[in-house]
Amino acid sequence: MPRIPQLTPDTAEADQRDLLEATHRQLGRVPNLYASLAHGPAALRGYLALRDSLTHGVLTDRLREQLALLVAQENGCLYCVSAHTVRGGRLLKMTDQELRATRRAEDADPHAQAVLQVAAAVVRSHGRVDDELLAQARKEGVTNAEFAEIVAHVALNTLSNYFNHLAEPELDFPPVASMDVPSTDVEAAR
């Protein structure tokens, strides 16, 4: 049972209802996470604004979705791992193998893998990524704009992961099996 209930158009106040409608416009539905976060209109408004802004950044749709999945994995958020596995598979046509690899900060494309490894290091080290990892990422073509957006995506997705941990909304996506992330060279960034 959720610790913070999901609002509906019938139970929401006017500003909350407006946000639920904005969420529906952005996503085509209102996931339970958003329906719970709407209790704090400023929090949901900020989340939606950052999410919308980042859709106009330099990172591709696929990389943005991979970052969301990776950060959810790193933060142990079953709700978001499940949601982004569905999104990655259905919307971006990622295979099960690609989705599992993303959760380990791996990708067949060296640039995408570098982006994922930097993001994993940001989460694990709370942003204190070492020079060697940044230099390696630069060799794979990661730009300063991408570094900035990687951190912004970590912040955005950590907000939703942590709120899910607090609110415990009902899972409205097919659950995904948990997966431990093996220690990698990203550990050195700690």
C-alpha cells in the first residue's frame, strides 16, 4: 500500500489537477509516481520543467532513457527500473540484452558506454568523478555539454527514485527482476 496516495482528477485540488493534466500531455498517461508527487505541486512542477528542458538537450532520446534506467538501477528503484525498461523496450526498441547491459553501464557503442560510465560514477561518487574517467570519456567523444546533461539527468532521476522510495506508489508497470551491478572500473571513480 502506498505511503503517499495517488491523486486523481477527482481528489486533486485545482493546481494539482492542472499538473496531472500536464503530466498526461507529456507522457500520454499519469504514472502513479507523478500522481503521488502531485501532492507537492512545486516538486512536480520542478520535476516536469527539468524533464521537459532536458528533452531539448544534446543527448539523444536513447541516451536519456538509458540514463534514467541506469540511475534507477544504481539507486535500487524497482519502480523506475520497471518503468524505464518498458519505455526502453517499447518506445526505443531496445532488446532485453541492451536493457540489461544499460543497467551495468555497458553499451556496444563506445560513446554511449562512456556516457553511462560517467553517470554511474557520478551516482556512486556523489559527483566526485576522477580525472582518468573524464579523460577516457573525452576520448570517446563525450562533450562538456554532455557532461552537464549527464549530471542533470542523474539529479532528475535521483529525485524520482528517492521519492519512490519514500512514497512507495503502487507499481503500475510490469515488474523487472532485480540485478546486482558488478564492480567495474567505474568503482575507481569513488
